[in-house]
Amino acid sequence: MSAFDQIKYNADGLVPAIVQDHASGEVLMMAWMNAEALRRTLETKRATYWSRSRQNFWVKGETSGHTQQVRSVSVDCDLDTVLLKVDQVGAACHENYRSCFFRDVDDAGNLAINDTPRL
């Protein structure tokens, strides 16, 4: 049985994809994939996701130039989350930060910008 058949997609046919920098281990972003996005990613080694708002595929960096070359793909123990390890070129975040996780939550629940580089 292939991974495509074993992955547990949600009711919309999507699975969360966590993206991690291959070299540093830094978590860069989270996006959604369906089976076709995963197939395209494995075939091209270019991170391909499903846009819930546009209802279409998008290849990371296709318009921005901030590409993700996929080095490996893993799934978690529950088969309901995908992990992509990538070589990131430029910002992973659409707000031009290296990582989408540029805000920290303090003990009081307040948000603050952390030291994630803005590119």
C-alpha cells in the first residue's frame, strides 16, 4: 500500500505539512497538501501545496522566488501530518520573514515579534 493510501487526510482531503530547514532544523512554516500536491512534490522535489482560499495548487517560490527544494518527506506516527525537510531560498513567510513563526506568546498571552530574521 502506498503512502498516498495510508495518509489520513481530513474531511476536506487535506493533511498539514510542516516545513523544516534541512540544514538547521528550523521550523519554517505550515501549509496544506492533498494527495496530488504530495505526488507533485515527490515528483518535482519542489514544495507544492494546496491553497484553501484559492482552491488551487501553489508551488512555493513560483512568484516570489523564495523556493523550497525538498530533500526528504516523512509522516508522523499517526499518519496525519507530513514533514518536509527543505533547502529554503529566501523567506518562507509571505510577510518576508525567514520563518512564519516570528511571533512569540509570553506567559501573559501577549504576542511579541521574536528574533526571526526579516529578509
